[in-house]
Amino acid sequence: MFKSIKNRNLLGLVTGTVLLCASTVSFATDESSAILKRLQTIVPGDVKEATITETSVQGIYQVKVGLTVVYMSKDGKYLLNGNMIDLDSGKNLTKVAVAKARKTALDGIDESSLIIYPAKQGKDKAKHTITVFTDVDCPYCKKFHKEIPVLNEAGVNVRYISFPRAGVGSPSYFKAVSVWCAKNPQKAMSDAMNGAAIDKTQCKNPINKHLEYAQEFEVNGTPNILLENGTLLPGYVPAKKLLQVLSDS
């Protein structure tokens, strides 16, 4: 999968700082092969993944690599970076494409590696599921955590991905490891969020993989909330507002 640490922005194509790596290249038409050829010349290394599709604008193609979406002319001479908006419908087509890419990536996450607070009705009967990048030392993560009972009561599963922003080897990182390695991770998470001391322990854990997820989803803060449809809500969202967003999604 395309790693966001190499792909903060496809403007990097212009400076040749982006690497594309994965497995497949797909085209809307044979004409779009000119776009691939241009990508291969301006990006270091081989382009192994790119989804190139025709847009409603004649001669302009959407180029999607990982979670990044840009546009290129059919002949590969021009690259456009920005949002494409359908003025008739008011729909931001770029945001729609990015959300679809996020949903695909979200569906590929190993749920067994997450800490889950299930809806009161049961995980499989939940109305909604949200996936939250969290840091046990983040004040707004602590604030969000206190609202999980309200979300669970309303039929929302809350799934946690660990994102210790201070990085590997930091105190936050080792706290996350201890939480995920605890006999009761849900309780350990709540204890840590409430400022209680937790037993220091280590085991085979998914924290490094979770940091990769943060790169993949281009998350740079906590909490960040992913909805089932791939929408990303950066920052803290109060439970009442979040429930409204979920109802409207």
C-alpha cells in the first residue's frame, strides 16, 4: 500500500520526491497509458500502483495512488492538484474519491489488533462503527474516551487504533504497548485515559503496525475519527455532534 510518509501530497511528483509502490496499475482507456509513462519519468522508481480513470471533463483523468488524488491531462503533460467540484450537484468529487480509498484501506485493517468498546446492543447489532486513532497521553483523547458510554448506548461501536504521536520508544509508546498487552485491554485503556497507573508489560503487539496505519491514512494528530464510509474527522468531536454526523452519513 502507498505509504503517506512518502505521499503527503502528489505535488511531490513535480519535485520527484514521491515513491509509488504496490502491485497494480489500472486504466480507463489505452489513451491514459501516456499518463503512466509520464509518472514513470517524474517519480523516482517504478510506478507499481496507480488507478487512472476518466473524468467528466474531456481530456482530464483522475490519478489515484493510495489516498492521494490528483488530475492529469490525457497526454501526460499537465498535472492538476486540487478539488474537482460538480457545480450542479455541489459534490466534491475529489473528497468522494479519497473517502472511497480510505474505506478500502479501512476494510483491510485487522480488527483483532484493535481495542473495541462495543455498542450496548452488541457489536454485530451496532448501528455504526467508528475507528479512532488515539494517544493515551492526548488530553482530547481522554475527553473523547469519557464519552464512549454515550456512543455505546446510542448503538455505536468504538474501535481504537494506537497512535502514540511521540513515536517509537517514547513513554506514550510504551504506555500503549502496556495497554494492548494487558489481560483486559479495555480496562487498561480506561485506566490509562483516566490517569491511573497501569502495569508495565510487553508482548507481541500491533503498535508499530498501527503507526503504519497512521501514515497510510495521513493522520497527524489525535483523536482522528474514521467513519465507515471513509470520511475522516480530524480532532475531537463531542458525542452529541458525532451522533448527528453518523445519522447524516
